[in-house]
Amino acid sequence: MRLFTSKTRPTLGSVIGRGHLIVALVGVAMASVSLTLLGVLALRVYADHNLHLIARSISYTVEAAVVFNDKAAATEALALIAATEEVADARVLDAQGQLIAQWQRAESGLFSELEMQITRAVLEKPVSLPIEHQNREIGRVLLIGHGGSLMRFLLSGLAGIVLCTAISAWVALYLARRQLRAIIGPLHGLAKVAHAARSERALDRRVPPAQIAELDNLGNDFNALLDELESWQTHLQNENETLAHQASHDSLTGLPNRAFFEGRLIRALRNGKKLDERVAVLFLDSDRFKGINDNFGHAAGDAVLVAVANRVRAQLREEDLVARLGGDEFAVLLTPLHSVEDAERIADKILASMDMPIALPGDSSVVTSLSIGVAVFPDHGTTPGALLNAADAAMYQAKRLSRGAQFTAGSEDPVDPVQSRS
């Protein structure tokens, strides 16, 4: 069995930031090492030159003492100069190499030892200069430098280098992070917009402009892609809404169809049971529609259906619903309903709206009427099918008794709608 370990992938910011940090540290370290080497080289040249000047001064001073082999005078002159200069050991030799005078700095301790070690590291060898008299070498001066000045110069130089290195590193990191933000910021904004578009379908989000040209072009192209996707989404939503409307509404009158009406009726009855409210269904049927179709044509019949739909809709409240069930049959849903008399009053208003003639194509007109059956929940039925059947039966009872009338279910024995149609 093989085991796979998943590792978290590093972010672009961490990779670039780590790269910037390494580059900055390497660059600063190389600059510091270079400055240190140059400083040590310059310090070495300075120390050698200074020791040569001291040795030349001593040779001039002890020239007479060497000529006369006056060791006391040579020692005094040597000590006078060496004591005030950066000298650890000074010797005066005659032409045969015999020691005439010697001076040593009387110091001890760890710090003095450190100074001497620095002197040996910086200066390769002691300084040796001839003592000349009348263009003839009569002796020699040997000097070993003291590391006091070198130590101070070196420490001050190192402190300056460390300070400059720290400042340079801070500036380099600051500039690197600033550049990193200029790169990561737009990419992070692009990633956020892409994530919102994928997970939340938020196609209205846009990538903000960036200072870097390539990143700005990338953001503009992504925004253009989002514009196209948003346009397609709006187009598809409109098409879906149109298809949904066509699937649930009648194309001629624009009214909801039977399926839509039955769905609303189911919800109305469910709310009626929960809130103990009444719901009424009106079943409407045209009395002269077949004769209008036969005498004036189907275009006239369509005009009558549209006019009936508009007149019925004008008599209803905002929360009521009228639907075309098919042919010349319509249904009205009244919810909420306070009393049966309210449903009958609305039915009377619908009947009265049919008194005006309906204009037909060809400058003709016709007067039609409706027969309306009224059924009320829960008095005449507790299910959608039972309530529609009761309203249908009441409509045929109204049509049988008198055209252009209404009839409420339960007023007398209802007529079987199947038998009435036959």
C-alpha cells in the first residue's frame, strides 16, 4: 500500500518574497565583504606608510648618535619619538647589525595582545629603513607597529559597514516588498474576482486596474470575459423567464394557464387550512362563443377571448388570480375571502362588465355574456379537484337556469357537469 503525503503549495508571495530576501541578503553580504576587504587593504597601506614615516623620522633623529656610537643619546631620541607614535617595538642597529638602542611599549593584557594580533595580521613584516650619513649607510631602524590606531580604525570601519549593511538591507527589503505588493496585489484581486465568479456566480465583480502594464492588460481581458459571461447569463435568464412564462401562461390572452392556476390553488388551500381562511373559486364560461366563431370567424373569437380576459382581470383585486383553463373557460381564485357574499359580489361585477359590446375585426361588434359558478373552501370542497368540480357544476347550473348569471354551489342540488355537457 502506497501512502501519499499532500504538501501545501507555497504561495506566489512567499516564493517571490523569499527570492527577494535571498537576493537582497546575498547582494548586501557581498557588498559588505567587498567593503571590508577594501577597508582592510586601505588600512594596511595607511599603516605601512605611517610606519615608514616614523622610521624615517627616527633615522634622522638618531643619525648623530649612531655616528658617534652614543647609545644613551640614541636610546633617548628613540624613546622620544616612539613613545608618541603607534609603535610597539623600535630598534636602532649600527652598520654591523649591533643593537645600539631599543624601545618597547610596556603594555600587557588581553586588549594589548589583541592589538598585536591585528598588527601582525595587517602588516606582513616590520619596517626596516637605513640610517645614512653622507650617502653612506651607517645603521638601520627596525619598527613594529602598534595596533591601537589600527584597532580603532578597524572597529569604526566595521561599525560603519554593519550600519550601512543594515540600512541597505532594510531599504532593499522595503523596495522588494513594495514591488512584491505591486505584483501580488493585482493577482490577489484577480484571484478573488475569479473565485467569486466561480463559487458565487458573482459575474458583476470586476478586477481593479493595476500599475504594471502586463497585469493591467490581464485584468482588462478578464473583465471583458466577465462582461461576455454576464451578458450571456442575462440572455439565458431572459430566455428562461420567457420559456417559463410561455409554459405557465396562455399565449393568446396572456393569462396563466390551468397548471399555473392549480399550483396557486394548492398553495391557497394550504394557507387557508393553516390560517383558517376561506378561499373562493369562480368558474366562468362564455354563453355565445361557438356562435361568434361560426358567424364571424376565429379571429373574432380570439378578440372576444382577449376582451373577456381583460374585463375579468379589471374587476379583481391585486392578490386575486384569473386563468384561462382552455377554450372559452376561465377560472378566478379569490384569496383571502371574508364571506361568500364577497365572492358573489365580484361575480356580479364580472357579469356587469360584459354588457358593453366587444369590438371585432372589420368594424363590427358583438355582445356576449358569461355564466359563473362559485365554490368556497371549505364549504364546498377541501381539495383543489373537489373545489374546481363544485365551481364547474355550479357554472353549468347557472347556464341551465339563465344565461349571463351566476350560481353558488350548495344553493340547490348541483348539476353533474358531465351530464350537462352531454
